[in-house]
Amino acid sequence: MIETKRPPQNTRREIIDLPSGGVDLALHLWRPQHPQRVKGAVFYFHGLQSHAGWMWEVGPRFADNDIAFFVLDRRGSGISPGDRGDLPEAETLLGDYIAALARVREMIGDDVPLSLFGHCLGGSFMAALMHHPDFTTRYDAAVFCSAWLGRMHATLGEDELRALAAETGTEPWDAGLRSQDFTDDPKYRQFIDHDDLAVRLITRRSRATLLEIERRYLEPGTRTLPAVPATYVSGMSDPIVDLDSAHRVFAAMAPDRGTIMKLPTDKHYLFFTGVSADLVDWTSTTTLLQGLDRNG
């Protein structure tokens, strides 16, 4: 167990059963002990190998800022049921997120501002969800963090994309994720390397699912996204993400209103670096400001 840098102040943690598509998924929540102190909410989309357990420090920090912090363990991730490393079809996964966000809005009420925050692969799921016609839950801001948006479409040729889209194999594929790319802190690297719940291998047909997730936002059709503040945040550089490529996709999704922000680190997982506290506080402030703007 890694010792937290700042003990939680009057923070409450819950794990909520979320019924979706015939299973109960784990929806994690950190919030202030007293419900009246909840002034905003953040819904976090985790990456490929991570899960809600990686947020043991971040969740309490958000709660200390009067922000309710939600994380859904995707099917097969964290403590949610499902085959590890074998993703179901895109529509099932997006349906889970639709159900989760509807539940979150029901819990926090209509007046509390809600930000979406997608890290790494979670940013791709978030983008696809934002373009889904059945996703009608109101949100007030969107943050893409260290997310290589459209990665497969940017790095694979047309023949490779067609072959991958038709992939049905269950052979494992190694994502090649290394803890030293995520953080240079030995404590966090040890945690990542020994995390029994981490997903490091996925089936080849799971890659076809991820390709379909990308297609959902790269070919959005005529659907217009809500005009909410959108930010792409990363380190100054990233050992995993081609930031120039990601920025181009982000700019196309949020023309004339997107913001790009870089923080002083060269690692991928910002919450396991020295910029973590600043990122939590910035996200909290951005969320709370949306409530002020809407309520005058």
C-alpha cells in the first residue's frame, strides 16, 4: 500500500452497483461526507490497464474541493465483472457509460455542474460517448488528458484498418505499456508493476472494438456536440502519445473553443506525477465555474 501524500478530510467513499446490460458494474464515488457540500462533480474515464483503484489519492483530493468524483470500472476492468482483456462490442461499452452518466446526474441533481474527464484510452471512450445519439445526459465541461485521439486511424494503413475491423481472434495482444513511461516515482511504478487488476493484454478482437470506438467520433456525421468548454491537457511531451496528432483530432471536435494546456512533466499518467495536485485543483475550479456561469 502506498501512503497518501495528503490524508482525506471528511471524505466519504462508496462503491455503487450499476445495473447495465444484465450485469452489475462497479461505480466508485468519492464525495464530501455532508451532501450539502457537493458543489460539482467529475466523471472519470479510465485507460486501458488502469481502473478506479488507481484513484485512491485523487478521489479524496476532489472531495476535499467539494467535488463528487465518479469512476466506472469498465466491463472486465477493476472489480467489474467481465472477461479480462476481452472487450465486448462498442455499443455495449458505450451503453454502460450512458447508464452510468444518467445515474450520476440523478444522484447529483440538475443544478450541480458535471465535468467529463477522459485519460488516455478513456479519452477515446469519452469522445465516442459524446457523439452517441442516445447520450442525452447534460454535462458542463470536457477534459481530454494524455489521450491519443484517433491513434489507430493515424498509425495504420487502409489495408491494416480493414483487416483489424474484421478481426475475431482471441489471441492476446500486448499493448507494450511500461510503468517508466507513466511515472518516474518508484512508489507508483511499483504499484503499477504489481497491480493484479491491471489489464496489460487484450484480445485481437478487442482491438477491433477499439477501432470502432475511434470511428464513432472520427466520423460523427451531422451530430453537433454541446458547446461546453473543452480542454486537452498533457505533459510538455508524452512517451506514449503523439500530441500533435491528438491535438488535430481534438481541434476538429472542438473548433474555435478548445483549449490546449501543457503541464511541466514528460510522463504519461499525470496523476502519478508532481503535477497531480495542480491538475485536480484546476479541474475542480473549471467544474465549479460552470455552475457559477449557469446560475448567474
